[in-house]
Amino acid sequence: MTTDADVAAHTSSGRARLELLIVGTAALAVSLSQSLLIPVMGILGVQIPGRPSESTLEWLLTSTLLVGAVAVPLLGRLGDMFGKRLILMVATATLVIGSVLCGVTDNIGLLIAGRAIQGASMAAIPLGISLLSSLLPRDKVGPAIALISAMLGVGGALALPIGGFIGEHADYHWLFWITAIAGAVALLGIWLVVPEAPNRSRGRVDYLGAVLLSAALVALLLPLAETAEWGWGSGRTIGLLVAALVLFGVFGLVQRRTAQPLVDLVALRRRPIVLTNVASVLFGFALFAMMIGTAQYVQAPKESGYGFDSSILTSGFAMLPAGLMMLLLSGVSARMIHTIGAPRTLALGALVVALGWVVRIGLTAHLWEVVLGTTVIGVGVALGYAAMPTLINTHTPVTELAAANGLNSLARSVGTSIASAIGGSVLAGHVVVAKVAGELVGWSTLGSYRALFGACVAASVVAAGLAVLVPRHPDSDAMPEL
């Protein structure tokens, strides 16, 4: 029987680099698709026929989030069962299909449908990590994992200047054609170049588990995405959050009694996996808060006392150095993991993120100070995002890699959703309105931003503490379950 080691042993350096380039292109395209619309949301209401309401436009983001949350664990499990390469191609194909649909229509309903289809492609990043872990020689697995994982942050950081440029100078449909073309190139490359990983788990799809997990995730993430519209105290928000708790409880009971569960809860309850996933939620919080705490911050009028009255494009470029750090430091992150271990690398990354937020709290007078703070945060994210999948792979059986990485990716998405909900509420709860150039303009106070940044410091420090508790070697897995 062919094993992962046999495949990796016959992979040349040139072939390994090509496979990494192809899978990395898919990961970058998927990551870009999640954030490209954020800079142009304010102008879409004018450009889309019928002038849809703000709450309707928000579904261009919410639909992607909800479908992605459901698709990531499900496609991860299918990847372990039927082949990581096959399901990676399915996930990448959904990006192409959804992007093309959005690229050819102005109908808000079809745009939302296309964005929902795009959401399923979020599974491509954890599937790509798992596939490369099985295919590449051992000495190249670490850098490859670091690079693919970094794409989650790189794509988000690059999406803001790209989206801002297109929003100011071109038709918004080009945002979708960018991801459609990149996804199609990656899909063709995977089909022609990347082989299938040999090890698969046997069994059948746990349909009941898939339905319960999907319902629980929607019940959790929908109110988080809609808190700005509904409010934290509304019946819909409270009811759905309570329903999420109940559904997760039922899901856990069903999984324990299922012979071939969708999610191996026994493996998930092992201490290293629990600690890594909780730290991933906190990291996801800190990363997304950087996006909402930079673009709006830089665009605020100078009358706010902190803003620079910058354009969408300028605010996007303020994020660019952070994205470049995530990309350029992926190799450094891999070497650090090899030298000091993934847990310490994750802890160090979290502390660097905390330092970046301290800079953002203390330095507000100049635009370069904002860029400095976000760049420091980008360095920390590069270290942390490289360490997370390494920890997951180290403590997970090879036949469950795709599912485990998918759930870790989902943990980061939950963190971003929490950041969006809490950050939006904090910033919207303290708004100053005044006349600027003869028009009434409202902006969040500097104090509200500092409160959000302070929450990011706390989240990062807690993530560092959790990372220190993660054992470096799988031999330590015999610790009590949490």
C-alpha cells in the first residue's frame, strides 16, 4: 500500500515548489474573496440597481460567512474520506462558479447567491494544508504549512488596497473576475499537477451530524453578523444564541453515539487541540479587529482627533505592509517552529500581536504610526498562523488531518465573527456627530477604538498563555482531556 511517506520521498524540490505555488494560489484567491467587498460596501448601494438597503447589502458578507462555516467542517471530513485533492478541487470550483455568477449580474439576489457559493471555497485553505502535509518531503512541510496558513491573513490585508483601487477607478464586477481567474488557474493546476494523497479514512457521511452542526453554526454566526441591525438585546439575537447552545449540545450527544461521526469529539477534546483552537479564536478576533480598526480609523475626518480623512485606497494601503509581513515571514516562522517548537512560536506571535495593539493605542498622531502598529500585528499573525496548523497536524491522526484543519480554520472564522460583532457594537455605541464642510458627519470616538484595541491586547495575552500550555510533542498527548 502506498503511504504518504512514499509519495513525499518521490517528490523533487522543483515539483514540491510547483505544488506549493498552485495550492497557494488557490488559498490566496479564496482569502481575497472573503474581504474584497469590504472597502466598497459603501458604494455598492448606489451602483446596484434598485439601491438595496444596507441590511440587504450586508448579506453579501453574511451569506459567505454562513455557508463557509458549514462547508469547512463538512468538506474537511469528505476530504479525509474521498481524497483531499478531489475535495480541494470541488472547493476551488465553487469559488470560480460563485465569482463568475457575481461577475455577470447586477441583481442583488443573484449577487448574494453567488457570494454564498463562494463561501463553500473557504474549505480550500485547510484542505490545501492537509494535502501538502501528505505530499511534500518532510523538510518542506513546515514552510508550506506556514505559507498556506498565512494566506488567510495575506489575502485579507491585500484585499483592502485592491478593493479600494477598484472601488475608486473601475467597475466593482472586477472584484469577482479577479477571484474567478485566479481560482480557475489554480483549479487547472491542481487537476494537471497535484496528485492525490493516498491515506483516506473509511466510512460514510454522517448526514444527521452535518445537519445539526450546520444548524448550530448558523444559529451562532447569524446573530453575530447581524448585531448591528438587530442589537444584542433583541429577541432574535438572544433566541438564536440560545438555540446555538442547545444545538451544539445535541450535536455532541449524537456524535458520541455515532459509530462514524462527522467530528471525532474524543480527538477534539485532547488538550493540545482544545488549547490550539481556543487560541485560534482569539487570533481571529485580533486579526479582523485590525481590519475594521484600521480602514475606518484612517478614513475618519481630522475633526475626529485621530483620523486622517484618507480615501478608501489610502486606508487599504495602510494594511499592505502587514500583509507583506505575513507573506515574507512564513519561512522564518517555519524555522522558528523547528527551533523552539510550535507552542512557543504561537505564544511569541500572540505577544507580538499584543505589542502591536499597544502601539495602536499609544501612537495616534501620524499615519505612519498606524502603519507601524498594524505591521507589528502582521508579524505576530505570521508567527501564530504558521504554528496553529503545525500543532493540529502534530496531534492529529493522518486520516483525520483535513477535518481537524477545517475545524481549526473554522475557529479562526468564529473569532473574526466575534470581532465584527463586538467591534461593531463598541464603535457604534460611541459616536460623535458634527458638521464637516457643511454636512453632518458621524464617527466613532478615539476612546471606543482604544477600548476595542485593549480587548485585542487582552485576547492576545490570553492566547499566549494558552499556547504555553500546549505540549510540543505528541507523546505528551496522554494528558487528561479538557
